[in-house]
Amino acid sequence: MSQVIAFPVRDTMSRYRLESVRRMAARAGADVRKVAREFVAAGCSKAAQNDLAERYRRHTLASPGGDVA
């Protein structure tokens, strides 16, 4: 049974962070919906955004042909 998560994106900063996370996931080739759900479940916080950014940064650097610039 799936869990229903209340959509906490109510202010402009949370919306901006969610869009930023979606763009980051798309650039990394990840499942955008899955990443967005994970971010919303974490409360759309700056800390959650930073954690996801760091995860995808490491993934990009570790992958063959990853950007090193």
C-alpha cells in the first residue's frame, strides 16, 4: 500500500527548491518524480536539497565521462 504525502510546497522558496531539485535530477539522468517525492517527503528543506545535490554531484563525478570542471 502506498503512502500519501501531503504536498508541503506552499511558499515560493519551497517551490524554487523543488524546481531546482527536479532540474538537478533531470541533468543527472535520475527518475525526476522519485527524486521530487523524496525531496517533498523530507520537507523541502535546504538541507534536503543540499543532500540531494551532493549525492548527484558525487554520482556524476564517479560516472565515466563525468564533468570534472
